[in-house]
Amino acid sequence: QVQLVESGGGLVQPGGSLRLSCAASGIIFRVYHMGWYRQAPGKQRELVARITSGGSTNYADSVKGRFTISRDNAKSTVYLQMNSLKPEDTAVYYCNGEATLVPGSIYWGQGTQVTVSS
């Protein structure tokens, strides 16, 4: 059974920081591209950050310079460090994994709520 389990969400003030974690099981983690997506009420799910199996990263323009994605293959875990948080970052954040060469091998976590409010 494949599982992606997010943790680390919560309520923070504007300008604060959070670190999200996504622990994977049931996959060969090192061959998966991993990403973080988010979905705010009434909005489409959007890519926040992505890290390939080789360690290359890319970010949405709205978070570039504030968020950092990283991975620890030994722990089968991907992280999202979020700094200088803004109210518009409020959303449910989802972990995503996709196998490099296997069509259909795409998995999602259940999501973790991030709320940025004073």
C-alpha cells in the first residue's frame, strides 16, 4: 500500500514560518519526483514546489525566495520549508509523488492545513 502522509501544518502569523513534512511508504522513494501542491477555497490546486529524483527544484513564482523544497531519500521524506508566510499562502497543502518512468504511478497525500492569519 502506497502512503504519503503530510504533517507540520498549522496556524501562523504573517511573516512566520512552518516546515511541512511528507513521509512516503510503499514506493521506491529515490526514483520518484516529489512535489508540494496547494488548494485554497474556490481555487484550483496549484504546484508550489517540485524536486526531481535527481534533486533539481522548481517553484511557483509566488513562493520563490520564500519556500524551499528538499528531500531525504534515506528517510523517504520530502520537506517544504516556508518562510515569510503571507495570508495568501493559506491553503491545504498536498504532497505528490510521480515515478520517473512508470505511467500512472502518481500518488497524493491527504493534505495538511496551513492558515496564515493575525
